[in-house]
Amino acid sequence: MRVGLYPGTFDPVTVGHLDIIRRACSLVDKLVIGIAINRDKGPLFSLEERVEMIEAECAEVSAECGVEIIAHPFENLLIHCADEVGAQVIIRGLRAVADFEYEYQMVGMNRAMNDQIETVFLMAEAQHQAIASKLVKEIARLDGNVSKFVTPRVEAALKAKLGMG
């Protein structure tokens, strides 16, 4: 069984993330969504809320693709998380050249720690390349329309969290 790990903060999960998840399903038999516990980033949503959002959004994708998708919070090194969940491949989404430069360094470090785990980059679809969770939160905070960037369920969660719903 080929297991993939798609890590991120997912604060919140966007349609760009879901696009990468759908496409990653064609590469693996089981996809673990690694939800980073990154206290330095100061997430808007709690870990529990992010896990719940991922599980809700991925249930439909899992049914469509026929691939088991599970949410897995982690606070250790990504390469250690990959080893814990039995992943042979780490899946990373790229939006722009700046993403690649950072990711390229990460791959080198991860390979030095465990050369048995490959990293695969998936380019975001053109219509999703500008989407970033940080920008979605800022647009929502300023009462902008985020419906093109997140699902209705996530939009409702954003509005509720920001006291706008």
C-alpha cells in the first residue's frame, strides 16, 4: 500500500488545498493529511477545529476517489511524522517560484535524514495559485467575499470564528 503524507497548517483549508488533495489521491492508496501544530504561526482555528474541517471536507473527496484520507496532527519533524504514519511519499503543493525555493531546501534536509521517503511536488491549478490561507483570513477579517477560495462550510466557520455570522 502506497501511503502519502500531505502536510500543512490548514488554517483554514482552502479550495487550493482540496485540489492538491484530490490530485494526490491518484498517486497513493492512503493519504494522511498532516496537520501541523505550529504555535509560532498563531493559528486562527484550534487544532481540533482544523482537524474537524479537514475531516469534513475530505470525506466527500475520499468517497469520490476511493482513497482513505485521514487527518493526523503532528508537532515533530515532518520526516519523523512521515515515518510514523508509514508514508513513502510526502506531497507538497506549489503555487509559485518562491514556494519551490523553500521546498527545495526542505527536500534536501529531509533526504539527508531519511532517503527512503520521496517528496512529490504538485503545482496548484492556475485558478488556485494565488490562494493562501493567510490571505483568506485577512479578506474574511475585513468582511470580504472568500467564497471563491474556500468551501461554504469553511466560509461559515470563518464567519463564525470572526464573529461575522
